[in-house]
Amino acid sequence: MSAPERSPTTGAVSPVSGGKSPRRQQAKTWLVIAALVAPCVLIGIFNGSDSTDVPAPAADERADTVPLLTAAADSQGVCYGWRLYDYSTQIDAGSNLGDRVPVGDDERCPRWLEVSAVVRYTSSSSESSDSATVSVSGSADIDPADLWTVVRGLDRFGLDSDAFVDDPGWAITRAATVLPLLAAEAGLAEPVDPPTAGPAAAPSPLPAAGNDLWRDRSGWLLATVGLFLFAALLITVGVVQRRRQLRVAAPAQRAGAGAAGRTRETA
């Protein structure tokens, strides 16, 4: 291995010949930066889902709801059901008659109540926000004012429009299970008979409210954080390289000044 080249005038080691090539160092630096930033960008691309499909109730939610409605219908003589719409398309329905069986217009149910929710999700690029409209319909013998009373009662159970936007499947089945209680409060039916065996199950806690910002834009937020880290890394690399250049240049300047002084003394 040959010795590093020295300046014929100052005797200082050349920064290019005495170490690694600056271009090679910069190339390695950019490779490291790309390896750190690329995952953040990929997460932003593939995780930034912009789906506007409204999810239907899960199978276990429907299976748990039907028996409760069946017991209430047998006790009160009123059928209960639910319908869920993705904007104008019905995506789910059920009742005490069974899963996927709507309660309206069925001859087995001369008196009935049904809660409906129309949920609309918008894309992240839209200026409109997600929305939900909840209503309760019933058989012809039920007064519209009583239906409105039942609708307003849903808010007491946390079943407002925000709950239907955050988790439509859970909210619509939960709303169906409280219809018997609200019907009794409105005078549309007798209270449900209490269970004869075992204590009543504690009501399930409400789910944590969702956040549209994280749900729709979590990927892009992660990508933004990655870009900030990228900028900080660039600044750090620039400062380190500048300090290295100054450390190499300082000995060369001192050696040059010393050689010039010796030349003047000799003269």
C-alpha cells in the first residue's frame, strides 16, 4: 500500500489521497438515507386507504342481537328489527324473525318497530365529512310522534350520529336491542318481562370514539414524519462533513504558514 501523497510545499497530506473518496462517502450516506426514508414512504402509499365502504355488522353481533329481539317480541307482542344502508344501498337487515330477515311488511308482525341508519363515508380529498342519519319506522298503528320520541331516546345510550359513523355495525345492532325499552317508555308496549334465571348481564361498554384523521390519513402522517427525519438527517450529515473539511484544512494551513516562515528566515 503506497504512502499518502503530501504537498511538495507544505508537506500536508492530501485529503483526497489520504482517505476515502468524498463521492464514495456521499454515495454511502445517500444509501443510508434512502433505506431509512423508503419504509415511511411505502407505509404512506399502502396504508393510506381511502375506502368509502360502510362495514356491515359482524356475524357475532347479528347472532347476539336476534335472540334478544326474539325475547322482547314474545314478551311485548311487538316485532323489532334493523336496517343499515351505505348511502342508498342496503347492506344489512335483521329482526327478531332472524338474521337478514327484515321486519317490515311481514304478515307475522302486525305491530313492529325498525331502526334504520344511512351512513355515508367520504374520501379524504372531499370537503364533505362522514355523516349518518338515524330514523325509526313502525307499523301504521304507531303515531309518528311516538316514533320521534324513540329516535331521540337513542342519544341516551350514546347512539348518536357520531357512533354510527365510527362503528356502523355495532351501533345499528345496539340500537335494535334498546328499541324494546324505548317502546315501553313511549307507551307503545309493556315493559319487557325480567329474566327468571340468573342476573342480568352488564351492558357492554361503548367503544372508544374513532378519529377520522388517523383512520383516513395515518399512512400519510407517518410519511410526513419520515420526511422530517430525512431533513434532520441531511442537516446532520452536512454539519459533520463541514467539520471534517475544516479539520483537514486547518493543519494544511498551519503547515503552509510554517514553511513560508522558514523560507523567509533562510532568505
